[in-house]
Amino acid sequence: MSNRLRGRTSSQARRYNNPQETTMTKAEEAATMPNYFTETLTCPFGELATNLSDSELRETAYEILLGACRSSGGKPLTYISQSERISERAAGTPMLTTTASLQRSLTSTAASKVKKTLGLKSSRRRKASGESDPEQVKKAVTIGEMLRVQMGVSEQTDSRVRRALLRVAATQLGRRIESVVLPLEMLQQLKPSDFPNQGEYEAWQRRNLKLLEAGLLLHPLLPLDKTNTAPQRLRQFIHGALDKPLETGKNNESMQALRSTVLSLACRNFDGSVSETSHWADGFPLNLKIYQMLLEACFDVTDETSVIEEVDEVLELIKKTWVVLGMNQMLHNLCFLWILFNRYVSTGQMEGDLLFAANNLLMEVEKDAKAMKDPDYSKILSSTLSAILGWAEKRLVAYHNFFHSDNTESMECVVSTGVLSAKIMVEDISHEYRKKRKEIDVGHERVDTYIRSSLHTAFGQIMEKVRSSKRSAKNQQNQLPFLSILALDVSTLAFSEKAIFSPILKRWHSLAAGVAVATLHSCFGNELKQFVSGIGELTPDILQVLRAADKLEKDLVQIAVENSVDSEDGGKSIIREMPPYEAESVISNMVKSWIETRLDRLKEWVDRNLQQEAWDPRANKERFAPSAVEVLRIVDETLEAFFLLPISMHSALLPDLTTGIDRCLQHYISKAKSGCGTRSTFVPSMPALTRCSTRSKFPGVFKKKEKFQIVQGRKSQVGTTNGNGSFGIPQLCCRINTLHHIRTELDALAKRAIAHLRNSESTHVDNIANRMGKAFELSAAACVEGIQQLCEATAYKVIFHDLSHVLWDGLYVGEVSSSRIEPFIQELEHYLEVISLTVHDRVRTRVITEVMKASFDGLLLVLLAGGPARAFRLQDYETIAEDFKFLTDLFWSNGDGLPADLIEKFSTTVKAILPLFHTDTDSLIEQFKYMTLESYGSAKSKLPLPPTSGQWSPTEPNTLLRVLCYRSDEKAAKFLKKTYSLPKNL
């Protein structure tokens, strides 16, 4: 870490030192940096218990510096002017070689080792002045003169301090500066005459007294002994002198008493002995406050963000004050760290080199902290690092507000500073940590916290921004839903995080990008969960949100996976933090719910339309039910609405929709044919078998009353149906047309669905399209079955219900010749015309065919199960055959009716049975006996009675038996009476 930062800052220093590369002015450079506000940090060294101002502390620091730098061996504190030094050089006079001193010329300063170590760039102060080298040489001064200017000390004050120090040196020969209580000596050596006026002298005297109070009473190095009276005496001296200026003459009694009291307090030792070193300015935090003023001199007074080029020499001189201030290298590093950091902050964070330097120095402090266990040092270290960490974390917990692509180097340094400060505090200061010694990665934990906190903050800000934007544009049309916009912005933030910040943070947290996207995933997930819980009905906006969420999740997971390639667990820990939104599942469930809602609505429409349906063929020119038109329209709209849903799973969910539509249409079809009856509904039940009365051979044997009773009796056997007008023949034809129309539209619906499917974004379209041929198979089968049922119902209703008075109640009742088929044919022809005009062309032949079959069945039923009112002689055969010819001709209609082959096909049974009516009775009896024995076996006593099968055939025993029953013949009557004891009447 140290090498990396130093390498970067060293390269920056080289860049700034190269005139050809330095193209930006200070103002231009400032303009490219973020516009942060200037902050004032609280000094971590603590506050003094007295009101010494910074200027008073600075003057004190200057006095200590001059005193500490005085020449050894009693050499006078003088300095050679620059002009004299130049003259000496020109004359070839050798100069005295000295160690670092106030008299060293600035022109002899080499490249700063301190700057190089800390990564500070070289100052351009002199380069920017545009002065020539000779002019700079003329203006060159000594280090001492430069320090005076840097510390803001006037020449008059400097001269006065030097005079005082010379006097002190004269009276304290052989004593080093650390054994002298400088304020005390200064009070005695300087008189009011040394100052411009009395007021300035008194202010100066008060400063020195406050210094004595601060160093010996308020912030002493050694705690005061409560039994010692010296502190109380000193307080009295100071308070008295503050009210009335102190007489400081050499032989003044009060001055002597003050000296005695001060020295007794300053020269105390830890073991109670008298110390040779005076402890008057080495107590915390007084020493740090004074030392802070000295270190401030390292900054150029003309450029508060620049460290002077002569920093090496200045620091070497400042270190001479350590003996007075009780400082050491560790305290120096800590103080200098704070000075650099505070200067960076207080100057608006414009000079990044100061932060880099502070970070590099913090690495040295880390080493010191491991070695130094002094409680006072630890206390100062803790407060200093707390201040630095507080400032850094204020930015890092919301780093998106403070950093961007143009200041990532600054962010890297802030992270390094914050993490290193936290690490020192946890590992080297925390007693709990020392006790437990847990294996924790402070950097990893801190950066993890920074990422999660900052992304939470950024997410909240994005949400507020989107809300504000939505509010300002609320009147605009075609706006994206709130969460759709939010998803887009979060995705943008995630990719920005990955590109800008994650590469920096990855040095401390290998899964930085993963943690970032996991945080965003969680934040958006909370909003999405709340959104989904409030969804009532699926809308395009809702689908848009869910699709946006799905795309966002895929982006976030992709970033997490890419970030986890080299991790130990392959990123499983991060992925576990990202429970799927399951947007596809939510969409699927929502679409299924949408389908169910639409299908329920469709079923309601079906029921409502059916209740209002009159099945009137005149309602439209196509002669099918308006309810079917409405239902099919709703079906079509439902399909279109389904494919308008912005989803990618049409192919997966289409079968659910088509199956539901299929059930609804099947329900419609079932209702359409419900109550219309079937073949068995209208066919009358067969009367019990009887044998013919001999009266039946004579015409007109029935009385009118008897015939009326027979008719009434037969009517009671006719199948009945609902008397509602919606079941008339025209209405039944309308129902047939309706089912045919639905059957036709089913194919069109399937084709439209396939077309929609191919235009959608769905996958596996071909597989689904191939299966769409069976999409409405239940409805299609129901239509075919319904049409067949309605055709039969229509036909048998016409024959056995509507025409029962001329067929069942009239045909061949009594004398055959007087009750022939003509009335039946006349009325049937009328019905056939109605059917032909009403039924759709494509099903007309089927309906008329069913009517023909029903009429043939009616004729056979009259002949074989007409009851006692009917009896047939052999000579009636010709009449019956002729009537059947009239009936078939009606359906052939001279070639305009049914095809001849179709008529031939369904008339086969009648043609096969009619010859039995002119077969003699003996032959019929023999044939019956033979067929009965053949079918049911022999019987010892009598022939078994063959059951009625309903399948008429000249070889079927029951058919032969029925011909015998209706044979007006004595032989037939005797055979039936003898064999089966059949009665003459019912």
C-alpha cells in the first residue's frame, strides 16, 4: 500500500516538476476538482485551560525555537546577512561549516527528502515569480529569516527576543535551553523600555505569566502535590500580576520569590528529587499546541496548500525544541500527521498531495502505535485517529456524494486513510481486541460497511429524484411507471459502481462489486415486494415494471458473477444475499390470474347472453344466434389482449388461455343444445303386443268415440318437450346454424392465435403452433356432437311431435285405404321448406337427411308398433308400398332434394320389411318359429317371446312377431293366442 501511494505521488511530483507537463494553473486545477466546502475540524489535542491565543502560542513557539537553536559553546545568536555571504563567496572567503542552523542560506537547499518520502510535489513558488536567478540570489535569506516570516513574527519582536536570549545566555553561562524556564527568564531580562509602549509590554508580561500558569499549574508534566504550597503561591503571584504589572528587577523581592516558586515547580522529578531539566512546557496538551505552531511554519505563507521547499531544514531545526517540549519522533509523527490532514481539510480539500502525505505518514504512525504503549500517547493517538476517521467515514458512508470518475485517486487515499485509522484504533488501541485477539480483517469489514451504506444512500437519492421527476411530469402522457424508471437508474448506478469505485475498493474487499450489487438488489427488492403485494389486476404498467425488475436482476447477478470469478467460494456468499425476485414467476402467476379473470368474465358473458337469447333465426341474415357473435367477439378480444401483454412467455401460457376458452365455448355449446331433446325424447313408447280382432277386417268397424279414445291414448304416449317458444323448429334450426358457425370460427381463432404467436417475442413458437391444431378440440367435438343431436332432435320433433296427429294418430288407423300418407306428406313438405330456408347450406342436407330417417322410422313404427287401432291385410301391401314411394319421392323432389344414393341408403330397412306384409300367414309363422328357435334355442313347452330390440329386420324374430300381431287374419290371431296368449285389446 505504502509503495503504491508513494509511487503515485512520486510520479505526480515528477509531473509537477516538469515545466513542459505543467500546463494547468492553480485556478484551472481547482476548477477540475470537486467543489467541496471548507471545513473546520476540532483539534484532537484538547483545549488549554487558559485563554492563550494562537498568536501568543506562536510567539512562544518562536521564542523556544530561537532559544533551542542558539549556538553551543556560548556563541552569539547572530546571523550573517545574505549580501555579506555573497560578498564572501565572491572574495573567495571560506565560510564556516555549521550544522542545520538559522543562518543556513536558502540557496543551499537541496531537493527535499521529506517531500519525497511523503509524496509531496516540489513548490513552484519561485518558478511562478518569473524572476531571474541573480534576482533570486539577491533576495535570498537565511532559514532563520524565512522562519520569522513564516511564523508571522515582526522584525522588532525578533530583535527583542534575540536581545533577551543574549542576556539570558550571559547570565546563564553553560546552561542548556532545557534547563531554563524561558518565560521566567524573559520576564526578568526585558523591561518596558524594550517595547514600543507600556500596553504592549503589559500584554507581553501577561502572556508569559499565563504560560507559567499553563505549564506549571494547569497542564504540568508531573501531577501537583496537594501538600505542596508552591502552586498556591504561584497562583497568587500570577493573579496579582494580572491586576498590577509585576516588578521584574533583578534584586526585586517579589521577583526573587516568583523565581523560587517557579523553579521549585519546574524542577520536580518523578522520584521527588530536583531535576536538572525544567518542565514548564512539556505537559499535555500545552506542548502539542506549541509544537503545532512550529509545524504550521512548514507551509508557505503565500500558498497555504504548499509545503515549503526548505521543509527538511525547518524540521531539523524544529526538532531542537523537543527537549523543551517533551517531544519525540512518535509524537512528532502524530502531530505532523494532524497538521497535514487538517491543512488539507481546512483549505477546501484542493491539494490532494496533502492527503497523500498524511496517508503515508499514517503508515509510520501505525508502526509507532505497535511499539509505543504509553497511555498519554495512546490517548492522543486515539483522539487524533477518531477525528481523521470521523471525517473520512462521513464521506465514505456516502461516497457517491463526494467522489466520481475525476477524483478516484482522492477517494482511494481517503479509503486508505479511513481504513488505516480504523485498523490502528482496533488493533493497537482497543483493549478488547488485545484481550480477544480475534482474527478480523478491519479493512474488509469497514469497506463492506462503506459500500452498503453508500449504496443505500444512493438508492434513496435515486428514488427521490425519480419521484420528483414523476411529479413534475405528471401531466405528460406515455410515462414509464415509477419502478421501471427506478430499475433503469439502478442498473446505470450498478454499472457505474463497477467501473469507477469497485476497482478501488477491491484492494480491501475482493467482492466489492458483488456487495454493491447485492445491496442494490436488496433495496430494489424491498420496493418490488411492496409493489407486488399491492397488485390487484394485471395491467401493461405492472408487466412493464416486472420485466424491468427481471432485466435489472439479470444485470446485477451478471456483475456479481463476474466479480466472484476468483473468490474462494465462487461468489456463493454474495448470490445467497440476492434471493431471486422471481419476476418471471410473478409475471407468470399474474398472467395466469389475468387469464382466470378473463375466463370468468367470458363465462359470465356466456351465461348472460344465453339468458337473453331467443334463438330467432330472423335476428340476422346469417340466421345464427347474436349471442354467439358476442361470445366469439369477446373470445377474440381476449386473445388480442393476451398477445398485447408485454411478456415473453406467450407460448408457455397460451395453452392455459385456449384451454379456458375451449371450456367456455363448450359451456356455451352445452347450453345451446340443452333442453332441445334427443331422438328418444320424441319417439313414442311402443304399446304392448296384441292380436288383431276379427272386426278389423271390416271397414268402419270403429265407432267415433272409440277412435277418439284411441287417439287420446296415443297422444299420451308421444314424447313431450319443453313448451317454451325457443324450442320451435325455426329456433332449433337457429341453434344448428349457431353451432356450425362456432365450429367454423374455431379454425379461424386457432389461425389468428398462431399468427399472434409468431409476431410475439416468445420462444419455442413452432412447437406451440404445431399443437394449436388441437387448441379447441373439446369445443369442436362438442359442436359436431351438438349439431348431430340438434339435427336428430329437429327431425324427430317434426315427425313424432309436430306431425304426430297425421302420422301416429292418423296414418293407417282403421281402414288403410281411407287413412293413407298424403296428409302427412303435405304437412311434412311445409316443414321441409322451413328447414331449407332456415338452416345453413353446409348443414341443410344433414338436417333433411335426419328428417327423412325419422319419417322412415315413423312409418315402420306405425306398421310394427301402431297398437290395436291398426290391422293390415295382405292386399294392403300395395297401398303401403305406394305410400312409401310417395314419401321417398318427396325427399328426392325430382332431383332437387336429397341425392338418390342417400335416399337408397336409408330406405333399405323399410324396403326389406315391406315384403313381409304380403307374405302369407303360414309362411310367416314358420319363418318366425325357425328364426326364434335359431336365435333363442328350443323350448319344451312353447316358443320363447322374443324381446323388442328396436332394430327392425325381416330375419329378426321380434319384427316377424309384430307383423303377425298386426295381421288381420284368423290363423295369425289363433297362433298368437295359443302361443303367447296375447289379448285383442290393450
